[in-house]
Amino acid sequence: MTAKPILSVVTPTRGNFSEYWLEQLLCIQGEVQFVLVFPPGTRYQSFADPRIKVLQSPYKGEMFQRFVGLLNADGDYVIALDDDDYLHPEVVATVAAYFQRFPDSIVLRLMTDKIDEQNVEAYRRAWEPIPAVSNLSEGKRQAGQLQQLPIAPLDIPFDKRYLVWPFIERRDDRAPHIENFNTKVWRNDVVQKSLVEISQATILGGILTWIPRSGFDRLMGLFVQATCFESGITVGHWMPRPAQVRFISQDPALKPPRYHFLSDFLLVKHFPQYGYFWNLFFNKVSYLPRIVGKSLKWKLQKKTYRTGTPAKEIT
């Protein structure tokens, strides 16, 4: 594509997305770019649409593929989307209007409908019109408004009870701030700055580098906020209904076990001054016995995650 896109949609994929998903992705209107990131060695179909940028990650894994995709996103704004979730076809105009009205915001949280993968009728129904940003008033908790999003309260103190008993219930995540990166629209200049810092955080010393394979969603969402942290500021807004994203959910038992505390470690390593990250890290460490048990069960049952109709491949 020749013109600089307003929005880049970044999707790491193994290539097993459905034809319907790709068709709906390409229905998105406006100045948009689609970045598809495949694992190394994947043979994929050629795409005629010039809005599609195809990349191959040097390594397989969620963090590698997402990192490569975001690093190569050309849009002014960027959203990470899985290869079975759906985005409203008129979202680009909404993104442009929002950031024109709120140029200091770093994130626009889209309203998401969580839909069971078996409910085909629900995720294939026609989209309702998105409310015009210019007609929406600001608020903190009221439906039908642009709800203000505060920055994550990173400067809260570390709860020292975790040193004695790591199974304490976590409560600092119950405020209206966000942690996860996916399905939200972020200012790309802030994202690029955060990617540089994440790459620095992975360096353990000398030539030794450690990169977790998963857990990038929360890592990225919190890293972006940490790189521009000012206590108590508003970083963006949350769009009202009707939904602009359709998130397709599966049975949790089908999802592979993930050691999220490994990626959370990068947060405490790079930002040791923030008690919020220490609380998060110790809380997730407490899940380790459960995750190990699920991992053993997973290997025995040989379950698969997010299976679907493979994309056409070059033969």
C-alpha cells in the first residue's frame, strides 16, 4: 500500500485461520494495514490485497511473533488481534475521530463481546453502527459514555505478606485500569518506544538473553503504561456499546498451560520500583503447582488449541 495507514492490525498466526475470518478482516474499511506474522518455515498462500503485509518470525512463539509484527506496523495506531477474533468494519473511522479529539490519549479500549466458538450465529451477525465519537460525553462509570481509563496504579506499595504466604488473593487489579494489550487501539509511537525497552529487559547480562514464549499480552499492556507512567493520569477511554470487537472464546481446558510469571519477571526486572509488578509476580508464582499439574495432564491427553480449517498453502 502507498498511503500511510491510520491503523495497523497485527495478527500472529500459525496459518490455520478460516477463510471466513480472512474475508471479514479484509472487509475493514479505510486506511488500514494487516500484518500477518507466521512462524519460521510456514508455507502460506499469496495475498492479492496490497493492505496485507506478511512476515515470518525468526522463532516460533507468541512473544516472538507479536514482537515482530508490532515492530513492523506502519500505522499511526496499532491493535493486536488473534486469528479467530473479529473487528468492526468501520473501526478505522472511529479510531481517527477518537485520537483527533483526544490527541494526548495513548489507548482506546474497544467494547468487546465474548462469544462462544459454537455460537456461529452470534459472531456472524451483522454489526450495529458504532456511536459517533463526537456525540459521546466523557464519564467514569456511566453506560453510553466514553469511560475514562486511568493508568495502572503501578506505584502502590509491595504487599509484604506475599513473602510469607504467596496465595493471598490479589485485589489491585479490580480498578478500572487495563493490563492487557490485545483488542485495544494504542498509539504506535508509544508502542515502538516500549518495544525498545522490552528488548533491553530481556538481556540478563552480557550476551545472555531470555525471552518467554508466551504471556506477551499483559506484559506489553503494562510495559507501555510503565514507560510513560505518571500517577493518577487518564491514559485513554473505553468505547460504549454496541461492541466493536468479537472475541471468540473456547473451553479453557483446551488452552495450553502458560507460565505467565516468567513474562511478569521482565516487569519486575526492568521496573523494580513499582510495587504493583511485585504483587503481580508473587501472585502468579502461587499458580505454579496448578500450572505444572495442567501441563502434565495436557501432555497426557495431547489436546490441541484453536484448531480450525488451515489456510491454503503453497505446494
